[in-house]
Amino acid sequence: MRFEQAVLPHLGAAYNLARWLTRDAHDADDVVQEAYLRAYQFFDSFHGGDGRAWLLKIVRNTCYTWLEKNRPREPMTTFDETRHSAPAAEPDAPLVASEDRELLRQALGELPDEFREAIVLRELEGMSYREIAAVTGAPIGTVMSRLARARERLQEGLARRRPEER
């Protein structure tokens, strides 16, 4: 299998993961470029199978290496929990939807790295628990636990931003 066939189709997923982990578009560009160089350099070690999972593991590792070199570690925080629900379609629905996307982006950005990466890989990239486990190197049970906690914290973050809906 050729590099172009196995790895290049997953550029969007690679950028998406890097963007959420680095929290900066320019940094994500740099990380993805470095990850693709690493993937190309070590393509001989790819023995077929899921090219996306193989690449995203490289992207993930490259992100964390880059973050350790370039940014101080952020402390974990906890939030209060409540549900967030979008209002029924109203005349200002497009504006509300835009505000909801921004609230979601902010709440995702506050999640600790291991929770944010689990949510991004599952909900935005549509990966299975097994694929996420392969990318992160965590057991499937840990992946499931991280996803459950990430969803709870995401709800908490959204609820903090929309207290009138409590």
C-alpha cells in the first residue's frame, strides 16, 4: 500500500485532532506537518490495516511532544453539572445555533486533554472505542470511562454558560 493511499486521505482528521489538542490553528498546522513527516519517515513500519488510526496515533504523540516543549502544563479543573438543550426552532434559530456552536467550542476547549481527545475522536471523527484505544494506547475500559467523564464535563461547561436553562 502506498503512503498516498493509506495516509493522505486522513489529513482532515489529523488536522481536527491537532487543532483540538493544541487549541490553535497555526500550531495545529505545524504539528500536522511534523506528524506527516514522521508518518512518511516511518511508513515502512505500517503493515496495513487502519491507516487513520495509525496516523492519528502519530498526530496525537506529535501534539503532546510539541505541547511539552512549547507550553506549560495546565491544571485540571472541575465544573458543576446540568443539562444543556437547544431551544425549539424560532425566528432567531440561526443566531441561537451559532451561539450554541460557540458555547460548545468553548466548553470543549476547557476539557482536560485526555477527555477532549476522546470526545474529538469519538464524536467528531466517528471512531470506535477500539480505534480510540489504538490511537491513545489506553485500554477500551479507560476509553469508555474517559468518554463518560468527558460528556459529563461537557454538559457542565455548557450549563455554566447557559444558567437560565437550569
